[in-house]
Amino acid sequence: MKLGHGRVFGFLLAVVGMAACMQATGCSNTWNDRWRRMMPPTYAAGGTVTYRGKPLDGATVIFHPRDGVSPPRRAATGLTDASGHFTLTTVKPGDGAVAGAFLVSVQKTTAEIPGAVSVPPDEFGAFPLGADPTTATSLIPEMYALPETSGLTAEVRPHGRNQFTFALEEHPGGLHVHPRTTGSVSHRHRQ
């Protein structure tokens, strides 16, 4: 059966038209593309973490959205450098965090690679291949690793510098969190 040029041309025109409509309306096959279109805007955010008065290098900082937020927001993460500074990432590296209130956790752990030295996890908490996560050891008080027990909160705002300073101490009674610039940070006092 031979197809006429008109039918082939019509079919190709329909395929191209559908592809153009999908592109124009934002149709995509990837979950990440769909999420980016639904995602609220992010705002540059970061800060500094100190432990016992010194910069905390290699710690993972996680901003967890507070419960009951609508529309749901994603967590933002950052990894501290040698000066204790971190830059938050939500979707793309360094894009910051969505506006709103967050519970904050800070983790600094190490794990053993059999027959080798201790290694830290990456900024998402994943250890390198070969590391035994069952040997993970927290290098700061474990209370900071969970948003419910860290006592750390922050609010990212659409306007402002959103730079936060978290001064961690050894003992829960000695926990101090200092706000800096227009980003706000608070400490939930324990009874």
C-alpha cells in the first residue's frame, strides 16, 4: 500500500504540531522538569556555622520546611567550607532556598573505609563507595543532627541577604544561635 505525499505531509505536520504544543505548554517527560515548573522561586541563602567558637568545616546544613506548609516546599542543603561558610541548594547548585520558615539541622559525621582512613559524607549525607555507614560517628553533639532536637530555626525572606550564623556549643544549655543581617534565626528553648 502506497501512501500519498499528502498523507505523509499531514502526519508529519501533526507530529510537529503536537511537539510544538507540548513544548509551548511546558509538557516534559522528566519529573525534574515538572517539579521546576511547580517549584516556588528560590532566594540566595547561606551563612556560617561555628562549633566551640571555631568554624565548622565539612558539616552538612539542612533547612527542613516546617510542617503544614502549603504548597509543600523542598529542603535546602549546604556543605560548610574551611571558614564554616555554606551556600544553600534546593534544585540547582547554589540556588538558595524557597521563602519561609525552616527547622535547621547540622551534621558532621565520619565513617570508616575498611583498611583505610575515616571519610566524611558529601553534602547530601551520602558516604563514598566502600565506606561502612554502620561505623558513622558524629563529630558534634548528635542533637544537632535532627531538626526536632537541634533547637535551630531560620526564616528565608524574598528580600534581604538571608545570611545565617549558627554558633553551636557542646552542651544543650550552652546553645547559642545568633541572627545576622536580614535573615532571621531563632532558638527554641528547652524546658
